[in-house]
Amino acid sequence: MVVKAKRGRRRYIQLRTEPVLGRRKLEKLLASHLLDFRIIRCAEGEAVVRVPHAGVMAARRALNGNIGAGITSETLATSGTLKGLQRRLAGRK
């Protein structure tokens, strides 16, 4: 079992991009806005990005609006677990 104090808390942000991007292009664009992130899932214009707990508000501000090259993104939901994120999005649809 991993102790959260050692690895740090994480938050998962669901975002939608317009136009639809591939994983590699999205990684390059996000690297210019976020220091510590990982793309967990990317498909059909939506992605799940993992960020540190302490930087979640800055990440949400950076990910809403124009992220470069004429590409806009919108954050849909934020959660501490992937399962919780799926539940929130299921409730919205």
C-alpha cells in the first residue's frame, strides 16, 4: 500500500477540447501550461488529466479557454478518484 503523504494527493480533471486532439498533441500543449501532470485517458475530444492536489485550482484556470494553436478546452469536472469522476459525469448526462 502506498502512503499518500509520500506520493502526494492527486486530483483528476475531465476536460473537453475543441477541435478533437490526439494524446501526443494534447501533451505538448499542456506542457506549456502545467508543470506536473499526466494524461490518464484521451479519446473523442475528451481527456482525463491527473494533477497534484495543491495545484488543482491553477490547473483548472490554465485549462479553461485557449490553450494554444487555436485550441480551446473546458474543464467538466474534478475529483479525487477516477471512479468519482465517472459518477459525476454520468449524473450530468
